[in-house]
Amino acid sequence: MVGATVKTLFTSLVLIFALGLGGASASASAIFGDSGNDRCGVGSMLWKGNSVSSQICEESTNALSMDAFSITTGTSGCSNSGIVNNVSEQQLHFASVNLEEIVSDMAKGQGEVLAGFSYSLGCSSYVRAHFGEVSQKSFQEIVPQQHVSPIDLIQRTKAKIGTDPVLSANCRGV
């Protein structure tokens, strides 16, 4: 009887832990999209399917099995080439959280959030005003439609930085 109680308690703790990690997984899938063929790690090898429960179990297993090692070494079906082509997690997080404000500040050519965005892209504070000017002048190229994804915003902004001699010399996150 004691063994059954311990087993029930352990199962409950595992479920609570898995649901706790499931919240982190849900926010990641909101940024990176639904899981599909791009899944990797030990969890993706053990848990098949696209149901919420299989994704929670996959993410929980990956969290417990050093998923970063799989990505870094390119094992367990993972690739270290990067899903978003040279966009760091910090840049993606900042752009995702502040997307509307960044776009608004770009249209004006200045603003506190635009300054933070330039910082996340590795631009020195000395070129902040120039970054704003270039963003405003290139606004239609960077934000060609009303809705732009954080990744597209970052990649288009980096492309503009690369074509500007002042920014390309003073922004190291490109």
C-alpha cells in the first residue's frame, strides 16, 4: 500500500513538473511556431506526435537530458546551424516583446525602445541617433507591410546596418 502511495505521489510530481515546463514550451512555440520536422533532442526521439501532451513530455525530457548539448554537438537530430539565421535569442526576445513599439519608434526615427533594439543588435550608443535616422529613412524596406514578424524585422534591420558604413562599423551583433 505504501508503494502505491509513493508511486502516485511521484507520478503527481512528474506531472506537475511537466506542466510547469509546458508553460515555457508554449511561449517558445508562440515565437517559433508549431512543432514539426524541425524538432530535435532526446525528447523528440522518445515522444512522437503533435498533441499538447506529447510536446510537454518532449520538452520536459529535453530539459532533463541536456538538450543544449544535442544542439551544440549536432546529435539527436539537432542542428547548431540556427533556425533563424544569425538572430540571437536576446534579439528575438527583445523584438518579440517590443515589436509594436520598435515599429512605431522606427517610423519616428527615435525612441527609447528603438534605442534598446539598437543595443540588442550590438550598436554602440554613439551611433544611436544615426541608427534612428537610417531606420526612419528605410522604414518602408524594413516594414513593407502592416504586420511584420520579429525575425523579419531583425533580419531586414541587419541588412540595412550592413549597407550603412557608419552602422556596419559600430554594430557588432550583425
